[in-house]
Amino acid sequence: MKMQFGARSDTGRVRENNEDSYRLSPELDLYVLSDGMGGQAAGEVASRLATETIVAHCRAARRNPSLALVGDSLDGVSASANRLASAIRLANREICEAGANSSTHRGMGATIVAAWFHEGRMTLAHVGDSRAYRVRAGEIEQLTSDHSFVAEQVRHGVMSAHEADLSSMQSVLMRALGIDPEVEIDIDEQLVLDGDTIVLCSDGLTRELSDSQIAAVITETRDAEEAAERLVHMANDAGGGDNVTVIVLRRAHKRRALARLARLFRRPS
């Protein structure tokens, strides 16, 4: 199942450097996004380590299906889900080791959100507050739950969603890669229907735009690359207070896909 994809990343209007990173691996149908954190350039290092390690591990497993998993196998999920979890555990270890071996990188960490498509299904994995959304028939649904302090407060009824949006604690994460030698990963598997669009994004998008604004862009814009560009542009226009990175993944309707192929291969009259 090949997805139409588009991606954009921008420093934003306030930050001096971009600590977000993403990797597109269309040959695997694997798409990964990370938001780094840490002093100096450590956040950039952490996010790059995260995305590169995950894609490299999954590529190695494609070449060698017997490649050992990192960590214990998860029950009740597919081989793809176990492989993606293995890749994220390996990335976590790489970031921890890099931080321990460098005084300038000590304490660095990163979020991760990754989508892997296979035979009509999507394996979704995440740690932190980078998000995944699905837009289906014009309706948007957040597929991930933020691993942040304010999100925990909202889930426990201590804080309202509005209060969370205004809180100075928004950046405090309860889970991230690189903090501890072992990391808890949220894994989900879902069917992908014709016309579905999956959006992976860093919090630089969701702090500036509402869910309804994101859904409107996805619904109005057929081209995935153009949709990603529009979302980043709108986030910057709304303030651009953080780095913003967006990956848009769309499964085209079969009729549209067939019509496009017909146009490509139509003989000239």
C-alpha cells in the first residue's frame, strides 16, 4: 500500500535553530518525525539520531527478517509493530549513550511519532507530544495521546483543555527518548481506508493551529506536498513560536488513482 506523501519542516519565527527531524522511507512505506530537546545543538542531535536509527533498523530488518528484536516481543500485535517498537527502543539507547558520552549532549532527548503502512493497515508508534491525526470524510481525529504533564492533568480532570493550552508547563514531558535506558512506547494498529489522510506533526503545529484548521487544509488540498506546505505556512503566520514539522500521508481513492494512471498512459490522439 503506497501512500501519497508530502513533508515540510521550518525553524519558525522565534527559534534560532530547528531541532525537529523527519525521515521519509517510501520504499518501506515508513514515515518518522521527531522533536528534539536539549541545550545548544543537543536537540538536533537527538531528533536526528531518533529518525535515522529507526529507519536504518527497519531497513536492516527488511534485508534480514531474522534480525533480532531489541527488547521483548509484544503480544497481540503484528510483526511490523514489534519491529517498529524494536527500532524505537534502539533509538532510545543510542540517544542515551550519546548523551552519556558527551558533556554538551548530556540530558538531550526527543519525541517520536512513526507510521508504517502494510497491506491496508497502519502501525502507529509514539513517545512524547508529537502527534498523529487522521482526517476521514472531512472529520479529524487525534490518534495519539500526548505524554506531557498538562495532558496528564487534563486526563485526570485537574486541568481543563483551555487551561492546558495556556499553561507554562506545556513543554514538560512525562515520556521521551533518551531520558531513561528503557522507554514505554504506545503502539496502535488501524485499518487505512481509501481517502484517509494521516498527519504527523511536531507541537509547533498544534500550538498554533486548531484541529479544525488542520482538517480544513487537508480537506481543501488534494496534493499532500501542498497541504504540508500550507500547514507550516499557517503555523508561522499564527506566531511561529516553535519549530514546526508536518508529514502528510494520503491514501487516494481507487477511482482517482486509476483515473490518474489512465491519463498518464493515454495514447496521444
